[in-house]
Amino acid sequence: MTVELEDRLYTSTEVADVLGVSLRSIYRYLEENKLQADVKTATGRHRFSKQNILQFLYPLGNTVSQAGQSPRMQVQAAPVQQVKQEAKSEVQIKPLPTIVQEAQAVTPQETQEPVDWLAKFREAAEKYKQEAVQAVSTPAPALESPQFAQPLSSSPLQPVSHPQEVQTKYYYKSNVGGLKDIAQQLDKSARKSGVPYAFTMQAGLSLHKPIKPFSILHAYVRAQDRDLFERMLELSGSDENAAQLCLFTTDSQTIFAAAKEMHGLFVVSDLQIKKDLLDNGEEDLAAELGN
């Protein structure tokens, strides 16, 4: 059976008709995080985009050919029996790297053979500590975009002055879900609104390499955009120990100018990650980033 999907929002009943399942099954898919809703109204009702339905039907991205694609796109609807079988199998697709790991997730191998990360990198931390501190005290070109760079002094005896970057930390808990959901929603909100952001500290380091599980995301946003992220991520204030997200608000453009995209998310420069880790007492993690 072929179903035509339009670029609009669908109700739960309409999605149930498209998938050939009951409305109760739709609610179960939402609870099990197998089906995503693009919008949740103030009355608690869900609205689904065409992309939400396609991601459920094709979790591995095996959609139909893109040739001749228009605002109306034809897709092959999954049979009811196949949808029910997939719901029972409870297969979970995790497209993001280490950042999507929940802090409480520990594999059997980690339980049987715990890794002493502190001992493993203690020697490396001493090696890089002095180099990292020296690099932080003198701003490097990697943190500056040409349009924001300070002109060099013509006299070798006159030091170059750099403006002090003012940063403020805000700690939150979110109603959108775990760390993976928060990271995805933060990126989606920023792209939709056309505002910059960049992950740092453990979240940023995990985009470079696998690290031990962590319980909080750190990200830079502009001060004027903080209210937007609070609404889009359904954030509520929290103390540091119970927080899921920490927003660093800054008016500095150099942080966002030097940010780069990795695995579909934006991350600050390597030097900025190392600086933030050292400033927060994470010397061993800073050593993992290398030179």
C-alpha cells in the first residue's frame, strides 16, 4: 500500500491510520521513545511531522529513491504485522557517539573490568598540564576569526591586550528526556532558529573520542538566546549536582567563530575544551585531548 505524506503536522489519530495500528499503539511507541513528536501542545497533545513518520518507518534511513522528490513524497507504508513485530523487538538505534550515553548506563564488561581512568592518565596529565596552562594564558589564533582578531602591536615591547570574556553558568533539568534527547533537541532548536551554540567539556570531548559516562552536558550559547533554549528544551532551574544541562552564556563571538561540526553537533575548538576542563578541575580529561 502506498501512502502520500504532506509537509504538515499530523494528529495521533492520523498517524495511527498511516501506520495501520491502533491509537493505543501510537501512545505506546511514544512512551518507548520509538516514535518522536515534533510538537507537544500546551494541552498535552502530540503533533507529528512527515519526518517523524519516516524515521519510524525507516529507522535505518532506507527510504525510497530521492529522484523526482517534491513537497509531496510517496513512501511504502510498513504492514501492520511488521510494525507490531518491530514494536515487540524493542530495537534501539543510537545514531550519536558517546554523547548519547546516559550516565547510569554501565555495560557488563565495565562492571567486570572497571577501568581506572584516573590512574591511566595521571602521568599524561602532568606532561600536558604546564603546556595547557601556558596555552590558555596566551590566546591562540585557533580561537579567533579574522574579523574578530586584535591588531598586533608595532612595538615588540608593547603587549597585545585582549578583552575579558564574561561567562555565566546556568544549571537546568529538562523535560524532553535524557542527555541524548537534550543534545538532539538543543541542536534542532538552534538550527531552526538560526542561532549559534557549541558543546564543550565532557560533551565536547566525547565527540572526539570515547570517554567514561557523564551526567551533564555543557554548551555555550549567546546571552540573548538563553530564553529561547529554556522554552524549546522545557528547562527548569536546578542545582549543579542534579542538573542535566549547563549553559555558558557569553557575548564573545570568537567561541562560535572557531566552533566546528562533528557527528552532526557543533563543538568549540580543542583549545577551548581543554581550557574549560582545566578551569573546572578536570585535568585528567584535559590530558586526553592531547596537544
